[in-house]
Amino acid sequence: MSWKRLWIPLSILPILGLLAYGFRTDPRAVPSPLVGRPAPSFTLALFDGGRLDLDDLRGKVVVVNFWASWCYPACYEEAPALQEGWRAYRDRGAVVVGIDIQDTEEGARRFIEQFGLTFPNGPDPGGKISIDYGVYGVPETFFIDRQGRIRAKHVGAVTAPLLRERLEALLEEPA
Amino acid sequence: MIPEVGFAAIAVALALACYGMAASALGATRERPALVASAQYAAIGIFVLLAVAMLLLVYAFLSFDFSVRYVAMNTNLGTPFYYRITGLWGALEGSLVLWTWMLAGYTLLVVAFYRRRQRDLYPWVLAVLMGIMAFFLLVMTVPASPFQRLAPVPVDGRGLNPLLEDTGMITHPIFLYLGFTGFTVPFAFALAGLILGRLDEAWITVTRRWTVLAWYFLSMGLLIGGWWSYHVLGWGGYWAWDPVENAAFMPWLTGTAFLHSVMIQERRRMLRVWNLLLIILTFSLTLFGTFLTRSGIIASVHSFTQGTIGAFFLAFIALVLLFSLSLLAWRADRLRAQGELDSLISRESAFLLNNLFLVGATFTVFLGTVFPLLSEAVRGVKVSVGAPFFNYVSIPIFLALIFLMGVGPLVAWRRASWDGLKRNFLWPVAIGAAGALVFFLLGVRHALALLTLGLVLFVAATMVHDFWRGTRARMRTGHGPLGAMADLALRQHRRYGGFVVHLGVLLVAVGITGSQVFVVQTETSLRRGESLEVGRYQVRFEGLEAEEKSNHFLVTGVFTVVNDRHTVGRMFPGKKFYPQEQQPIAHVAYRSTWREDLYLVLGGFSRDGQLATVHAMVNPLVSWIWFGGVVITLGTALLVLPGRRRDG
């Protein structure tokens, strides 16, 4: 082959490079305008009968997780991680709160039982809380600092390392 | 148990494909027919194994086996029977099984037809097809196994995406995949020719029918997709330049270019490199479509991230392009054209222009589709490219293509004479111009619409004019008029089949023009008993009804439609509430006539059923688009009729 013609196959390399670059970006990662703002307060009627008011948790680091029992596989993947994070950090001043949206009560209870979730969990009838937090889909997780400000939003399943990293960082901060 | 058997079937098929590729290539280089024959058995094996895998997956769907992740993701206990079967291709993993099974089917057809006829090309064709199947089977084994287990086993599945619960979605993917996989066969022949250095017109003649059929299936896939979008999505449109639509449209554009330019090569032995490039491009674009929609690199209503599958596809696209383009560069010496362009006014140059426009359109669509990526890479800015860009650039291109559709088939090969041009085009040009004038006098003031309608009439007139002259000539030899027409169409079925397909495309163009330019719409809140007016219709709100369906809750509005004081009937637009969806899904109601569609979408409503918001549209000529699809089907049938040589 004459080497001059090498440009024919080589000409596609820039395009391939551009497409490969695409893996490094996330077209959906639109930054939430809520990050840095005070977390909208809410009161949750828990599945186990109690009530939870976000304002009562001021001074603690709060992980608010929006989920649903029909959300395969992401919610099923993250449930053990959330339970584990709650067990490991509750004594150090962190709370995990589950908010079940767009779901049937029966399905939600079965989900909680299946994973043995012990952190506070409650439904969001009418979707009021998820609207306040601008939730697009499940799962989405918000990290709230000791001052009650939203510090980060995570779309998709949270993993144990991610949870640990965020909680450690936020717990380091003074109240 | 069943998932394990299914997985094993795919794994064995992968081994067979790898073996078949190696055996066939080795058989070709060492001239050992027994090796090639064994590859044929491997092809049969792959087909059967994939059929088994598909049946097992369908069985898992029908028996609600939620331990299979794919089943749990795409069905639930309420999913109706038919949609449990079509759930098979409701998402990526199952679609790949169907896709590869079709490819295996095509491969068997190649074995059946060309085993004896194309002795030298055939083993390489088989090797290429096997290699492509091996890739898909690898994807099904590693990153996207349809039989992946789910633990813990959920009690109920998530359910099929509600938008896919529609008859359009039963057929649309099948046609689309038949089109995509269909282009694999001409690609395999092209590659075989390049490998062997046998670069005469053989591969083109052999694959002509494949190309036509693949083009047809892809066209239908696009039209059915548009129809689905029209009656399911509830915004009254059928095309939105979404990246996924573009992904299917680009191979159609290059495929259309290929379909036309091979005729020049057959006739004039020109454009050899160009045609090879086009088929390589078309095949790569079918892969690119899957890559784009499944890798999650570009946001689209259809796409969702699927782990490492994007990387697999990108690697394969890179392999295909680098391998085939290097072959092309290596063989370029032997690819010198024999014929050359004699005159600017000739059929060759009309076809060349057609190719230029089609490839230009492909480039535009490609640029618009990947521009968000480019912008982020170069400037770090997130942008999205919308319909206005695509419309602005592509409308002139498509108008030029319509014009060429009238010129190309009638202008002479090599060099057109002034007399010939006058004979062929005087009347059609006059009719097109007169038609545009009539529409103007009837009150159409939209310049683009007038231009389109004039061009469409011009092209239609060229075809009628040509067919009429042919018929008259045949009548002189003693046929009756109808007999002469049938005889002419059958004898020159390639030419007139092409005409009929063109006619179908014209109908689609008229439908698009009518519905884009002359749409009338309104949105109003109505109390019970109140009416709104849209176009010539009055739509009266009669009340709401609600019904619990197996997997959703349906609220329907009842509307009485009056047209010029005649009650034409009732329409029932609704809203479907699926527990797993944040948003309700529209259930569109529409009445089609040849003139226009009345299209109703239910918006919000009050719980007591006294008040409802309705979006009403009158979409002129939409049904022409779907009817165009029927005409294209008829034309293709005529085109691929076997035998009766001496084509036009």
C-alpha cells in the first residue's frame, strides 16, 4: 500500500476520539440549583408510626434518600449500602432518612422488610417533598450538613464508599 | 435453570461464530472447501441456538420469572400478554438477541443462495458475517447478558416502559432491525471483494436485492417509528430530530445514496471507491446508532446508560472502520474507474448530485447530533441542538433531492440533448409551475409550501408522462391500454418499481409539508357541556370516565365532535397513570381522514369531572405520510420481483 493513502483510515481517528471522550461526560449531570441552599424542611409520617421533622435534626448530618419499591435495580443496589451507612455512622451524628415516592404502601413495606432497613422511612403522599427537592427520578440522594444546607446531590444508586466519603467529610465540619 | 441454559446457548453460539469465522477464512486462503462447509454448519448452529435463547427468554417473560433481571426490568404482573412477548425487545439485551438472530437468519439465506454461485467471494462473506455475529454474541455474553440473574428476586417486576405498550412498538423495532442487519450483507460482500481484490461489479449485482430490501425495512422502521411517536407521545408530531431518531436516519441517508450510486457503477463502472465507502459508512452508522443510544454519551428521551456496553460498541466501530478503510486504501490502485463523466447534464451527474446531497444531509445530522459532545470537549460548555438547526439546514437539501427525483430517472445517460430535455421536461415543468400557481390562487401563501407542492407535482408529472409514453408505445404493438400498462410495469419492473417508491416518497413529502405548515391548534379548559373550536370542528366536553386496567389507571375524557353541524362522533382522549411513572402518559385520540387529522390530548382535569383541559390540533394531510409507506411497500414489491431481465 502506498503510505500516502494512510490518511483514509486515519481520518476517522478524531471522530473516534471525540466519541471516546463522551464516556467521560454525563449529559444528565445537570447541577442542582439547590446545592448550597438551606434544605427545604418537611415532616414525614414514618411507616413505623412515628413522625420525623427535618428541623429537629439540625446539628446532625442528614442523608435524604428518595426511593421506590419498583425501582430496579438501582434502589435495590443501594439499600444495603444505606442501611450499612446508617448503622456505622448513627452514633457519630449522622441520620439516614428514606422517602418513598410514587409507590404503594404494601410494596414499600415489603421492600423495607426485605432489606431489614431500620433508619426512618416514610411515604411522600402527593409528592410534596420530592417536588420541593426537585427530584427527577429515583433514586436520588441529598446530603445535608450540620447547618441544614444541602451540600451535594447524587443521582442513581449510592455506593458504600461514596456514602462513607461524603459522611466523613461532612462530619468533620464543626456544628 | 432456564437462565443458565439460555446463557449457555449464547456462549456456545459465540464459540461457533469464532470457529466459523476462522474456518471460513482459512478455508478460503488454503482452498479447503471442507472447512468452509463446516462453517456453514456453525451458521446453522448459531441460528438454532439463538432461536432457543429467544424462546427461553419469551418463556421467562410469560412465566414472570423475575429472577431474570431483564424480565424484572421489562415486565410486571399486570403487563398484558402480547406485551410480555414484545417485552423481549423492550430494551437493549433482548433487542440484541433478536438483532443477532436476524443476522443469523440472513447468514443462512446467504449460505442458501450463494454457496454455489459465488464460489470465490462466498467464503469471505461468510467469514465477515460470522465475525460480526461474534461481536454481538460477545456483547450478549459479557456486558449485556439477557439472562443475568437478579438477587434478591423481587416479588413484582418494574414493568415495560409504558410508552412501549403500543402496536407501533411491536413492529417498529422488527422493521428497523431487519433494515440494520440487512445492510450487513452488502457490507460483507464489499469487504469480501476488497479482501480478494476482486473489485469488479460482482458484489454490487449480487447484493442489489438485499440493498433494496434493507433500505425498505429501514424506511418502514422509520415511518412506523414516526407513526408511534405521533399517536403515543401526544404532542402531535412524528419527528423531533432526537439523537435516537437521527441515529436511525443517518444509515437511511447513506443507504439511500448507496442504492442510487450503485446504479451508476453497474452501468458505467464509475464510483467504485465511493460505493465501497458508502456501504462501509452505512454499516458503521447502524452500529453507531446502537452505540449512541445505549452508551449514554448523549442525552435523549430514549437513551439510558448501560455500563460498559458503549465501550464495546465503540471499540467494534473503530475496528470495523480502521479495518475496512485500510483495506480500501490498500486496494485503491485496483479501483480506478473505467468510465468517466461525459457531461454535466446527464443521468450520472444527477445521481452524483443526489449522492452529494444525501451525504451532505448525513454530515449535517451527524454534526448536529454530536455537537453537544464537541462543544463540551472544546469549550467546556453544555449545549443542546434543537429541531430549528436541523430543519434550517435539511429542508433545502430535501427540496433539492425531490427535484433530482424528477430529473434523474428521465435524463439520458452520458450526455443529454437539448431536444431530449425538452421532450421529457417541458410538460412536467409546466404542470409543476401551474400547480404552484393554482395553490397560490387558492390562498396558499407559504413560500416553502408552494415550492414543495410545485416540485412534487413536477416529479409526479415526469413519472406519469414517462409511463404514459411507454404505454402508448406498447399499445402500438397491439396491447389494450391496461394490458400495455401491466406489461410495461412488469417488463421494466426495476424502473417502474423505483417510480412507485418515488411516488410514495412524494406522498410522505406532501404529508410532512401539510402537517408542518398548516397545523392549527388550541388549548382550552372546558367545563362540562362547553365546546371549543378548532379548524372546522367543534369539540364539546361531555365528562370524564375512569377505569382500572391491569397495570395502570385510565382516566378518559368524553368529547363529542361536530363538523359543520354534523355530529361525526365521540372521541376519548385519556391519561394513563402507571404506578412506576412520575408522569401520567397521554392516551391520544385522533380521527384520520385523507384531508386532515383531528387530534385530541387530555391535559389536566378536576377530580369531580366538571372541568378538563384539552389540547386540540388539526393536522392536515398527516395520513398521506402513512399512505406513502403503503405505496413504498408496493413499489418495493414490484422492484424486487424476480426474473424477466432486460431492466430499464
